[in-house]
Amino acid sequence: MYLLAALLVRLGVNVLALIVIDWLFSSVTINGWWSFLIGGIVLTLGNAILKPILAILTLPLIVVTFGLAYFAINVAMLALAEWVAPHFSINGFWTYVGATIVVWLVNVVMHWVLNKVRID
């Protein structure tokens, strides 16, 4: 039960992150709530299942590149969400980089806020 609740919270945070990148970047287009929801589901499941596997497999590369390869895995998770979700497109390499940073920032801030609310 706790795992399901945690995944639902992460889903909500990832949907919020997609809303923020759609609002911030003119070269990101996400049309319709289903696109946000499907993109959030793919991002959540990709980060929960696929990302740890890729991180373990590429651990030597992550160490050699001082974490840059791990950032590339984050970009790949966002690209996977874009690929699966309908009416979701990101145009340009630097937009991927900026959007990945914004998704990370939204996740960090929201998890901090949620932990503060839960503890206090």
C-alpha cells in the first residue's frame, strides 16, 4: 500500500514537472491532460524501474564522466516519456537539457515540501 501511495505522489510530482516545462519552454508542446498523465506515468515508471537498471549497467561510465552519464540517463527518461505520450514533443537538444534540469528541480522542491508537510 505504501509503495502505491509513493508511486502516486511521484506521478503527481512528475505531471506537475511536465506542466512547468510546458509553460517554461516554447519548444516543448504538450497538448491535453491525457498527454500530461501518460507522460507522467512513463516518467514515473521509467525512473522507478528502468533508470536504476541503466544506472547499474553504466556505473563505470557514470564514475568516469563524473555523473554526466547519469544526467544523460535522465534525459533519456524524458525522451522516453515524449516518445510514448501522444501530443508531446520537445524540439532541440538544449531544450532537453533545460527540461531535464527543470524536471529535477521540481522533483527536489516538491519532495522537500512534501517531507516538510509530513513531518511538521
